[in-house]
Amino acid sequence: MVTTCATHIKTLTDLLQRFGMTLDIRPENVEIEGSFWGDSEAGLLGNKLVIRSDTPVHSALHEACHYICMDNKRRTGLHTDAGGDYDEENGVCCLQIILADYLHNYTREQMMADMDAWGYTFRLGSAQSWFTQDADDAFQWLTDHQIINQKQQPTWCLRD
């Protein structure tokens, strides 16, 4: 079972504020506006991340990382479909793992386990194998766009 946002609202709110995002929490069993996948998966409406308490943490961070990693032009008209190319998607997956360490009582190891449980697919078979052995291009993409620094730490900046 994947970890939900229920116990991570405060630290998720604080994390998102660092990127100029807000958290819109909907009641359970109410449709999440802006959700690409539907059900309990997070949604994007401009700089607003829409979740419910049963939204998986990996989904919330993944969608937030799409916002962080997209260019200003796409960010301006954002509603539901973040779009992006292959390199950006890898950057998003990498960044969501990095940012997991900034949530109280959650770790990148838990994030990777949740990603695997949900069904993310990677060439090496797991999120952890990809992140530790095959994500050099994703780290480089994030560094090139000044989203992380050379020490693989967040710069707290959006992609220009």
C-alpha cells in the first residue's frame, strides 16, 4: 500500500510554498479537478496542486515536480496535462525522489517503494535501481535547468 498525503499536509504545504505553489485539499470521494489520472491522483491547476487526504504522496510530488520542471510558457496555461518530453519526465521522477527527503517522516526510500508499488517502470526494474545506477541524465537535466545544484540538492527555483 502506498503512503497517502493524510499525515503529510503540513510539510507538503511548506515544501510547495518554496516553489510558489499552493495546496488545495478536497474532501475524500470528491473528484480531484486537474487530475490527469483521475481517482485519488493529484491534479494541477496553474500553481495549485489539488489533492485529497487519500492522494498518494508520490502522486502529489510527481505533479508538483512537473510544475517545477516545466518552462514558464507551459506553466502559464497549466490545467491537468503537464506535458513535457522524455528528458523532462525523467527529471520529474528524479526530483520527486530528491524532494521526498524534505517531507517529515518520509524518505526517498519510501518514495521509491511507493513508485514501484504504483507501477512506475524503469529499465533496471525498480525506482531505486534507476535512481542510483541509471539517472545520470536526469540529474544533469535538473542541474542544467538550475533546479538542483552540483550536490544534487534543490535550489528551490523553478525552471526558467
